[in-house]
Amino acid sequence: MSTFVPSSKDLVNRKWFVVDASGQTLGRLASGAARVLSGKNSTQYTPYIDTGDHVIVINAEKIVLTGLKSQQKLYRRYTGFPGGLREEEFTKLLARKPEAIVEQAIKGMLPKSKLGRQMATKLKVYKGDKHPHEAQQPQPLVVA
């Protein structure tokens, strides 16, 4: 009996999962979603092949942070111009664009390589409880 090692030529049967973010802690939700995106929940997991599944996150505006993080957390980005460092507080970004908070948290837990960017394309985050992926018949994913 030999160990099966999938190659890039093998067909990966990808599933679709939907995660409800309402009342969930940001870090715990992000680590669970990153695990599914990278394929670590699958029996055919291989570190150098994208064997992950698709993840849909709904209700991104209802995400929760613990402690004083909701008042103290800052999101920084750089415009590319001199003096172009922009900072935005968590509460303001949550009101303006809650999908960005969840996306950034999940993408930060994926590998920083071509493979990680490929895994991140299978992530879909939506503000409300509606999403346009009903045809894929996503299964609910419970993140503990």
C-alpha cells in the first residue's frame, strides 16, 4: 500500500462553504476560513498544491472583536506617494467597508506567495446575508 500524493494534473473536487460571521470573533473566524481555503481540512492536502475549497462569508458587518481592540485597532495602508500613510480606525472601517476587515484578516493567514494569492481568489465576503452563489449549493461551515 502506498501513500497517494496528488499532483497538479489531478482533478481537485472543490466544495463550497458558507460561514455566517454574525457574533463571531474575527480571528477565530479568519483562522477557520483560512484552513478551509488552504485545504488543510481535506485528506488530499499537499503544501505545494492548492487543494482548498471555496468559502463564502456573509454578515461581515456583524463581526466582533474582544477586549478594547474595537477602539484601539488601526488599519494602515500606503498610497505609494511620499507622506501617503493612511490610517483608519476599526469602527470607521467597519461602518464604511466591513468586507475589507474580514478579507484582510483571512488573507493575512494564508501563505505570502503565488499559491496564497491563488487560494485567496476562492474567498467571497458579503455585507448582508445574501450572496449570489446559490447555484453552487454551499454547505454551512461551523467555525469553532
